[in-house]
Amino acid sequence: MKVLVVGAGGREHALVWKIIQSPKVEKVYVAPGNGGMKEAERVNIPVHEIVSLADFAEKEKIDLTVVGPEVPLSLGIVDEFKKRGLKIFGPEKIAAELEASKVFAKEFMKRHVIPTAEFDVITDYVEGEKIVKSGKYGFPVVIKTDGLAAGKGSFVCETQQEALNALDLIINKRKFALAGDRVVIEKFLPGKEISFTVITDGTNILPMVTSLDHKRAFDGNKGPNTGGMGAISPCPYVNTEIYRRIIDTIIKPAISGMLYEGRKFTGVLYAGLMLTEVGPMVLEFNVRFGDPESQAILLRLESDLVDILEGAINGFSPGLKPVWDKKPSVVVVLASGGYPGSYEKGKEIKGLDNLPDDVVVFHAGTEYKDGKYFTAGGRVLNVAAKGETLSEAREKVYAAIEKIHFDKMHFRRDIGVGK
Ligand code: AMP
Ligand code: GLY
């Protein structure tokens, strides 16, 4: 088989790394990929050029395409490929709306009684100001841009002024352009934040092992929100009872609700959840693998990922049951200093040779030139390992990180600590 992976980050490197291990796969392409994805051939097409990607897949007779990021899914890459009879893993555009529109997701959850924070949808500033000033949701209050905003469209506002500033930014200043045409104002949910990932064929679900992201930039969960600074698997907060409630009150009703509404959902459903006093509640739905959660998950998958991806497309066969390594995994993101704000690129990365065999380095934002690696993004590398225990996995990862260096390298030292 020839497989095409769409995307360029650590998540896509993990997908490439896992897919090439399948005995069915002869060759993996990645569009556009990054300098570290040595297992694959890079194709110079950006992720949003869905017609060019389909042209490439047609020309190269790609047997399976796997999409990493949400943008091509929301643009309808799956519809474009299916129209041409090309096999692709992921939801169609109308199903991807679960991530691409927070208004759709919130109203969908309300229709299907899926636990989520109380909310209002507004389209103008005065309306929003009235709700914020009424104190209806108290403080903090959460203000969210409807459309995709590269993870920057949600604001947890401690005070009335902060909430008004967020509304002003989205509605009056048009910071997110059309994505900000509608705004969700919702109640703040206190609790522990986790994510939960399943793969579905539209009817049946295959839960992945649990994982936990570390979203804040600095140790002790301080600093700005990022795309994720590290992940561990399993998630220490999900016991059997919580697991059952997530499946029964969130995942199953979401999948059957989408089917009922004529938006059959196939692919990855990755729910951002808050474990509150009254049970797990949904913060957001994503229609793709998490980054870096999927690196922690895929490291523990012993089964052939391609069988699972094909199962999601064709309908799962009854016997399909993924086998997981019991050993926990840890992934630490090495980022460029300044990320998630502005940062410099083009720094030479040293120390990637001679790392132990049981440490895996996924490249997230690198370029390769004249035999050397250089930084090319905010999140640069993901250093990952499994261990008999979480602390053994941590020790392996942090010992490897000691050997890696680039100017202004930043990482959290507490991924998985105290868990
Ligand atoms: P979202 O874009 O919906 O994932 O929100 C981004 C981040 O804001 C989440 O990862 C949470 O940390 C936080 N957040 C979003 N909604 C809420 C909420 N209702 N209560 C508490 N925190 C929230
Ligand atoms: N780690 C957060 C995300 O993938 O959205």
C-alpha cells in the first residue's frame, strides 16, 4: 500500500512512524511534512490545498490518505477525495463542523443532552455586553470564537473588563475575521481538564488509551495556553467509573447524534473534557488526533494502525480490537523560546544522534539542510518513551533531553510529575 499523511507536525510524524511499521505499507508520503520525517517522502503541497492533494493522490495511486490537522477536514478534503473514489480517513465536511463551529457543537450537545457548560450565542457586541454585565454566568466567564482560530479563539475571562475586551477583540476588531461572526459565551467549569479519543466508523467506537495533555507553557501549569507542551498516557484521572460515564454520556450520544442528524461521523473524535463535581463535561470536540496526545497514544499501540484506519472507513469488523502496551508513555515537547508568542527559527539542533533506542524523537517543526537539523516552528521536537512506570518513562525522556540542544530551547520539566 501507498499511504499519504497530510500535515507537518509531531502528530503527523507519529502517524508516519506508526504507519510505516505496518507490513501492508510499502511507502508513505507526507504533505508537506517536515525535515525530520525521514521515513516518508515529502510532497510540497500545503494542507489547505485540498484539490492539489487529491490530484496528487490520484496521480500516485495512493491507497489510503490520513489527515492530521483540522483545517483540511473543515475545508472538505474527505468529500473531495471520496468524490474521486480515493480512500481517506477522517470526517466529511458536515461532520467536521463539530470542531469547525463551536456554535454548532454547543447546539448539537444541547439537542442530544450531552453534558456541557450552559451558554449563549451572540452576534453583536451590545448583546454580549448585556449578558456579561448581567453576571448571568458569574466570573470567570468563557468567551469563544465560533470558527477555527488555531487554538487562540477561546478566552477564560476573570473579570467583566476582560470579558468585554474579548468580545471587543472578536466582534468589533474582527481579530478572527469571519470565524468571529458568532460568539459563544459560556459558564466556566472548574475541574481537571482531560482529553478522550476514540476512532469510529460512524456507528461503532474503538476507544484509544487515555491521555493527558499539558497545555500551559510553563511548569506548574502556569503561563499562556499552548497547543500542548507534553502528554502522558494513560490519564491518571480517568478511573473505571469516569471512563464509563465518558463513553455513555458523551461519546456514544455524540456518534449516534451525528448519525441521526445525517452527519455520519467517521474518523477520530477527540473530546476535550472537564472532570467536574457532577461528572465529565465537554469543553470542545475535535475531529482529529490531538497533538501531542496522539504521540503518547500511538507509542502504546501494538496493533497495526492501518487496520484500524481502514476499519473506520469500511466499517469495523467485529473482531477488531486494538492491543495496547500496558507500559505508560511520556512525551515532552521541546519548543522555541517565546512560543506560543513570537520566536526565532533557523537554530541548529544538536545532539539528536546517539540517543538510546528506546527513546523516540518525533519532529514537529524542523528543517534538514546539509546534514544538519534546524528549528522551523514553535514546537520543534517531541521526545517520547515508555517505561515500566510513569516515572521510569519520564527519566528516560528527560535524560535524552539533556543531550539535545538548540538556542533558546524551552520545555517543561514537570510533564507527568505527581501523576
Ligand atoms: P477550547 O478552545 O474550547 O478548547 O478552550 C480552550 C481552553 O480554555 C480549554 O482547553 C480549557 O482550558 C479552557 N476552557 C474552555 N472552556 C472552558 C470552560 N467552560 N470552563 C473552564 N475552562 C474552559
Ligand atoms: N493538544 C491539543 C490539541 O491537539 O488540540
